[in-house]
Amino acid sequence: MQRKHGSSLSAASDPDAQPLTAEELAQFRPWRARLLAPPGSPTVTLTMEFDAATIDAFKRQGEDWAIRRGYVPFPH
């Protein structure tokens, strides 16, 4: 089926693009909350080395650069 800009077809007619239910929306959690260990859970202290250019790039982003650095995923 060819769709034209401005046609009356909508995402609602696509079975793979249906709106989320209230139950499904309730399962969402803020992104930051998923990165923090649950209160009372064991944690591990870790020391990592970065090149100076990487740290400088984070520092240019503002005072809370060290906190935000903790949210960047690194390849394994």
C-alpha cells in the first residue's frame, strides 16, 4: 500500500503501531532510575582510566560532569 503525505491513513490502522495501554505505560521507569542500584543492594567500587581529552569533554558539559559520566555506557 502506498501512502501519500496528508492521506487519511494513520498509525492506528497499523497493528504494529498501536497506542500503549495504561498498564503498559505504568511499566515505564525513568531512564536514570534504571542506572542506579536499588537501595540496600551491594555495590562495587571501581577505578577506571580515561585519556585527558575524554575527561576534558565531560568537564566542558558543566559542573555535574562526573555524575553524568557514570551514565555513559562503555563497550565491554
